[in-house]
Amino acid sequence: MDIREIARNLYATIDARDWDRLAGLVSPDLAVHLASANPIGFDDWRKSLTEFFVGFPDGHHVIDDYVGDADKVVTRGRFQGTHTGIFHGVAPSGNCVSVGVINIDRVENGIVVEHFGQLDGLGADAPDRRILAPPLEAPTGVPTLSHSVHSAAVLRRQDGACSGFYTARQLAKIRDRSTGKQTAVFL
């Protein structure tokens, strides 16, 4: 089977929420790397995927490109759905969301043994990007951190203005544009 066909089957199976079939398409020792988070296994990945489908019951992948080479296939596309369920504690908004994704899947003997996923939660095409990057509570004017789906953070003031984007687990020196005050924060 062509490596691109393996990827097509993988994402079609995810969209069908056929977790038993998905388990047969991946290695029991599957390593899943989501953004800069530590690798997780199949069970935790399935839980993460389930969270998406609870929040976006009509969610599905729209694949624009498959590029395969030897044992890896890169998939570029979007995850689209309507926010009609609770997602990461955010109440349903009814908004349609289209989020860019790039995945790399490594295949051995016809099954996926490693998955790398990048989701552009902060660049989501949605009327309210806070669905994927909800702000934490803080007094008005005080910058806060909000987290996207896969361990990235954006500094956001309560008025909604973004001050910068940072990858998780790095030391950020953040300057509040309204006050000029600089703060060091571990993300």
C-alpha cells in the first residue's frame, strides 16, 4: 500500500471515530508528539482526539496535500468543525472553526509508529479564537497567558490584544505594551 494511502486511511478513521480500527492502524508502541509537549501513547492521543470531537461533533480533516518519502508522509490540511460542545472548558459558541494542521507520520511495515502533529490554534479561522486559546482570568489591563490546544501560549491582555506568541517551556521576557513593564515568565 502506498504510504499516502496509509495516511488517508488514518485520518478517515480518526474522522469516523473508529478507535478500534485506529488501534489496528498504529503500533502498540506508537509515540505521538503534539507541538512541543512530551510524547504520549495511543490511549492519551485517543483522549485528546475525543476532546476535539466532543467540542466539535461535526469535526473532520480536510487534507490539501500528502507528501510521502520512504517511511514518512507529511499531511497538510485543516481540521474543521462547529463548536457545539464543551471544549477545554469553553462553553459551546456555535462558531465554525477551521484550524491549519501539519502532521508527519512515520510508517513501518504498513502501520504508523510515530506521529508528529502541529495545530495552529492561535491562527484558527474562527470569529472567536479564544475557543482554541481561552484567556486565563486576570484584572483588567494585566497581561495573562492563554494556552492553545498543544502547549503553546500567547500573552493576551484582558482587552483581547495579543502581545506575543511563545512556544511552551521557554523563558519569555514579556513587555506589557500599555505599561512598558517587563516580566520574566516560564512557559
